[in-house]
Amino acid sequence: MSFGSVPIVAAVAIQLLLIPSVVSSLNITNLYLHHACNNTQGKYKPGSLFEKNLNTVIKNISTFDLRNGYALDSNMKSPYFDIPPNTVFVTLQCRGDSYGPKCHSCLAEALSGFEDLLRKKCPGHKGATIWYDQCLLDISTLNSIRMALPNRVHYDNYLCISNPKSVSGDKKIFEKKKMDFTDKLLSVINKTTDSDLRGPLYATGEMMIGKKKFYGMLQCTNELFASSCYVCLEWLVLGHPFCFDEGQGARLMCRSCVARFEFYPFLRT
């Protein structure tokens, strides 16, 4: 069963200030960010049917065209609601500016990380997630297909990576501008109706704060409906203001949604 080649409408986007910008290649990275072992889905033994299914699905997902930046594959033949034992789901979500060949590159790194990191750090775990700058790879026994669980938000494994540089100038003005900017990005997600089945849910923008441009990005994994995406992002960004209280930027992430804010461009244009 695969969902990697289903046509998807163009990503939701916002440009708060239409100022041309050239993104330095130094800012476009695909760094390993984080990994998490899921301790609630049990473990498998080497040579087991689960491991065989996992290896098959991992091999299959690398053949997807990924032109939409998203793939979900399983050893199941169809999205059953009653999941039989030894079923594996593998989800790949690439960042909104990293589709097609760029998504394949990130998948290759994620699969390498799966072999080198997850198998060693999470030995035998049936559930695990690895985050890179431009994609995440999730392995699970749980069906996350939107048709089966359209409102299932995975809040687990929250992570904050703050920019250590402090904001110069009036911090109260910065906080106000930052909140206004965040609200405008969230409003784009909120205006997308669930009936649109649009994805991936992805909003970007930039605005002037003083004499500098401030850049932002919000994104959810494609199995969510827009209403659940909004809930996830609101919880992630507004629920964790301490992540970049006085810093110049931050990355915030969980399994279902991610956000990033910086005073430098970090997305492809």
C-alpha cells in the first residue's frame, strides 16, 4: 500500500512582504537534528516477520518519485482499520521547498541515518522517528492515514532548538512583531478547509523587524487535515514561547508539525 504518488495540490504559502531574497547555500543544510525511540509500540526480534516487513517497506519507499514531498507506505494491501500483527508503516515528510530530487536526497540521508543511528540507538524498536533539516522519517505500527485517523496529532518528542544569539534593540517590540507574524502564518493554515484535502500544509513568509528581515515557516505532515494542523502548530509555537523568548530564532518540532524562525533566509526560493 503506498500513497507517495497521489497527486497533491500545491502547498499553501504566504508571502507577507514581497521582497526578493537570495538564499545563501550556507543556510541551506540538511543537518541531522534529532531522533526518538518509541517505547510504547513494543520491540521486534532479529529475523522476525516484522523486521522482514520493515526492510521491504524501507526498500519500497526509496523508489517513490516524491514529487509531492510526501510518502506513506506499508506492507498492508489497503488501509484497513483493524491492523494485523507485524504491520509496518513508514512515513516520509519533506520540507515544503524540498520536493522531487531534493526530497530523494533527504530520504537517502534519512535511510542512512536509520541504518547507522536508529538501528543502534533504538535496537528492535517498532516505532522510531528521525528528523533532518529538510525531512523526517517515521517508522510505526500505527496507521496514520488521514482516512483512518484524520484528527490524530502526534505531540510526542517535542524538541526546541534555539538560536543562541540574543535580540538587540527593544525586546518588547520584537516580541510583538514576532507574535503578529506567527498569527499571520497560522491564519493561512486556519483558512484552509478540511474538504480541500490540500497538502502538505506549509506556510512561509517574511517581514521587516526594524531594518532586518525576519523569516518564518510552519508545516505539518500530510496525513493531517487542516484543522488538526492548526491545533498542532498553535500548541507547538504559542504553547512554547520560552523556546525563543529573547533569541533571534528557533526550530520547534514534534512528530506532526514543525516551525522555524530566523533573521536569515533558510528556504529555497
